[in-house]
Amino acid sequence: MASVTIHKAKTNLSKLIARAEAGEEVVITRGRDPVVRLVPVSTGKRRLGFGMLKGKVADLPDEFFFAPLPEEELRLWEGEDEVPLR
């Protein structure tokens, strides 16, 4: 974390901006008291595009989706083994 006085910040503003853009935290102080943190402005949310998750999501076999449910789970979905609420 870089800490600079207001006077030094005024004379080296472009260098401090470059350091903040590179990810360094820059704090501007008045005397010894920190008053401002210099951070880059975010450009907004990244928009997801078609195919951006390719290779990041595991490939699931078709059987995962199309295999029949086990009998116990099927009964639960159909409400046959419901536990009465108190």
C-alpha cells in the first residue's frame, strides 16, 4: 500500500493513477491522517457471451439426465412417502 501526502499526490498524480490501475492501493493523506483511497473505476459488469464457459463446466453424460430415478426418490417426488407435518 502506497501512502502519499496531498502535495506529493498533486505533483505525481499520473504516476499514482498508473499504480492504482495496476492494482496497487494508493492512500492520500492530509498530514498523517488518511483521507482518500485511489482506486480504478470499474467498467461495469462483463457481459457473458455464447461459449464463454466452454471448458469450464464439466461435461455430463446423457445418462445423468435421462436415467430413470431410483424407486425411493421417485416415491418421494410423487408424495407417497411424505412425513406428516405437526
